Amino acid sequence: MSEKDLILSALLEKGILVEPEVVGYIVEKGGMNYLPKFINKFSNRPHVKYRDIIEPTNLSVRKNTTSHIPKPASEYGWDFKIDMDASVEMRGTGDAIEFKRLFEDRFRKLSKIISSRVQMQNAVSIARLTEGKAATIGIVSDVSTTRKGSIIFKLEDLSGEIKCLTRNAEFILNDEVIGVVGKYSESRKMLYVDEIVRPGCMARGNRKIEEDISVAIISDIHVGSKTFIKERWEKFLEWLKKGEGEAGKIKYLLIAGDVVDGIGVYPHQEEELTILDIFEQYEALAEYLNEVPDYIKMVIIPGNHDLVRNAEPQPALPREIEKMFNGNVELLSNPTTFTIHGYRFMMYHGASLNNLVELIPGMDYTKTTEIMQYMLDMRHLSPVYGEKVPIVPTPRDYLVIDTVPDVLITGHVHIFSYAMYHGVHMVNASAWQEQTKYQKMMNFNPDPGKVAILNLKEDRMSVKAF
Ligand SMILES: [Fe+2]
């Protein structure tokens, strides 16, 4: 672990989130030796921005403006709109035409975004490329690396395909849609790529709202498992029910999948369960969630441990589960997008993280938000087709990130992480399950019991550990 990683995890232990520049500042000031002083100074600040350090006057300004007594969340109404729920369109025979439609939809949406990039001003379709300077957009396949470290790949659009070669990319993934700028050789039918242009992302600017309300974000509860952290989970529920301080501002609770441990997800799972019937697992979950105050709306999507089929997009949990819950629970597909008081949320359980952690150089499971950055740049939640993520060939590619969200949420990894990227809050939500036998075997250390809290008035993320 680098010094920066050590600093970050020590801060997280104290429930303090910081911008990356702040870690750099701490290193400059003396690293781990300076850290206790920093924690002392900022222990009452759940999210420290670089600006807060270089302009300490901001602190006093904020104090003055928040001196009024806030209205509790229970006195506000919900402002919730579903923008995309993929549950509706699940039929498919899996024939080649359906896969073709899925990829064409992906290509159309992403090439439209890429073509608006300045480097793509003179882009033409692949069939219209001519000798010399060239720019075009296509979907990638057959990626390989030469002995000298160049990347060779095929690029295809609706008009044709070409071979490309580049020395200027760290990596390229099969099935991602990219723009390329370089020189085309007609005799070799090869495009020598100088620059790769990904769709990219930028969230909209000022999005703070008047209401002083917050959204709590969690994932992977795994009710029914022997390693479900029941006491800490119950502490969290008690905190919500008491509704004091920050808890009193919570108006929404978002849950990013794997709400129960399921049955038969992996071999010999029954040895790891306290509840052996999946419906009883959901009943136990419902008993818990029905205790959550009724002014809090809950949004639940499924994960790979849930009752619905594994292939993505996964439909919402079925009606028979829905009727176990009170009316403040919204069951949606994985992935889904929705708007809360004007904030756009995209929530995805995160199975593709298993693919991307292996395919993107330098990644590991503690770097989930770095992988999420790539998702945002590629504007796709699961850019590589297949591998460890089964995908249903629907005519629409639901995993495309059409509109840049204000908040991108994943789970699945059982390690909490948070970062901001081009104005997007990225949260890999924490779990409620401690290390399983399987995780121990894989030398994987989860980080459960943390709740991310986004205050919509301040547009500020904080984290609370239970
Ligand atoms: Fe999970």
C-alpha cells in the first residue's frame, strides 16, 4: 500500500472523505506524521475539499449561513421520477439478429456522443476513409498487443471495417465504441492511430437544491447469510428510526443489489446460510425494511445473489416480493436511472467490475472508483460484452450511459469507495456482510457497515460507519 492509500484508508476509518488533492497536501505537510493534526482539525467535516484547506475563511462563511433550524425530512414530500427501468423488455431468443441490434444501438448512441468531440470534426465513416489524415468512429474487436507494445485492433461501423494500430493508448477494450484520429494507408488498409477519443463525460454544474434533505446509499445486505452483520445493520436501522441530526435529513435510501444472500449462487452455499429458503430471506429483509420510517422512500435493484435471472439488464424483483414491503419501497431493474429532486442517479449492481478489474491495467478491487471513471469515459457500464457478465440481447443497450448522471452508484465489491469525477459523485456502496469463507480463500478483505450520505442542499457526500 502506498503512503497515499494509507492516508486515505486512515481518513475513511475516521469517516472523513477528501478530494485527491487533499491527500497530496497531507503528503507535502509530512504524510502520516501530519495526519493526526489534520484529523484533529477536520474531524467535524465529513468531506474536506482542497478549497477548504487553502481558503479557510470558507468554514466560517458556511457556519453563518447554516445557523437556521433545519426542517426535518419528514416534512418534505418526495420528488422522484423513474427515467429508465429495463424490467419491461426482457423477451429475446438470443439469435444473431438480436445481438446485431443491441450492438447497433450501442454504436449509434455512443458514436453520436463521440462525434460531438472537437477532435472528431472531420470524421467520416469507415467506407469513406482516404489516404492521409483520418478520423473515424467505430466499435472495437480483436484487440491484441504486439511484442513492441503496440495495440492492434479492428474497428467497425455500419459501413465497413478497418485494422488499426496504435502506440498511443494504454489499453483498448473489445466492444467499446471509440473515435480514432491518425493516418490512413490505403495500400495497407491500416489506420495508424495517433489519438483515441472516448465519449467522455461532464456533469452539469450547479445542482444544489433548497430542501435540506439527504440520500443514503448502501448495497449488498446479504440477509440470510451467516456473515450478515446483523448487529451493525440493526444499529443503522435504529439510527434511521431515531432520526436525529443527519439521520433526520434522510429522505431516500438507495440499495444497489444483493439484498439477500440467495440460494445456490455458488457451490455449498447452504453451509454459509442461516435462512435456507430464499422467500424467507426476503421476508426477513422486509421485516427490517418495514421498520424504516415511512417518509423515507427506498429504491432497490437486484444483484447477482437475488431471485431474478443473472443476465443483464436484470428485471426488478417480482410482484410476490414487492408485496412483502410497505408502500415506500420502489423495486427497479439493474441498471436503472431515476431523478430525485432534480439529481440524476444511475444505479448498477456492478457485475462488470469483475471483468474490468482484470482487463484494465493497474486495477484492483480497492480502485473501484477508478474503474467507474472509465465507465463514465466510455459511457458504458459493461463495455466488454460477455466474459463474466451475461447480457440479454435486447434491441436497446440499457448499459449505455446516455445521459451523464449526477451520481453513479455501484456495489458488488463489498468495499466502500467514493470519488468525484468531472462533477459526478461516484459511490461504490458498502456491504452488510463480513468476510465469507470464499473471500478469505481469495485473500479478499471487505469493508462493510458504511453508509454514504449525499446531502442534496450542499451537494456534499459524507460517510457514516456502523
Ligand atoms: Fe454482494
